[in-house]
Amino acid sequence: MADDLTRRFVARQLHLAAQELESEAERLATAARQYADEIAAGRHGSAHRLAQDAASLALTERRLAGMRDIAGLLTEDPSP
């Protein structure tokens, strides 16, 4: 039962992290479009904010990759 609960917990965490990654990616895409529009209009644009959004996306992706590694350990066959 504990194994099943652990698997369900990890699956739920993976799902939530994947949703967060998708949301972060959409936010980054929006920020990139705004930045491109600002540059095209001759304004300075917010490169700093764009870099922060990209860093946040990368952090979320690393967290998701770590969770996937944990999920992989739970599904590995323990027999040699």
C-alpha cells in the first residue's frame, strides 16, 4: 500500500510540475513576444525580465527532470 501511495504521490507531483512548466513556457513566450514588439517599435525592451522568465523556466524544467528520475526509480525492476 505504501508503494502505491508513493507512486500516486510522485505521479501527482509530476503532473503538477508539468503543468507549472507549461505555464512558465507560455509566460516566457508572451514575454518574448512583448520584448520583440518593444524592440521593433524602437523601445529598449525588458531584456532583464525576459532573462528572469527564462531562468525560472529552466529551474522548473530541472525540478521536473529530477521528479522524473525519482519516478523512474520507483518503476525500475529491482531484480538483477
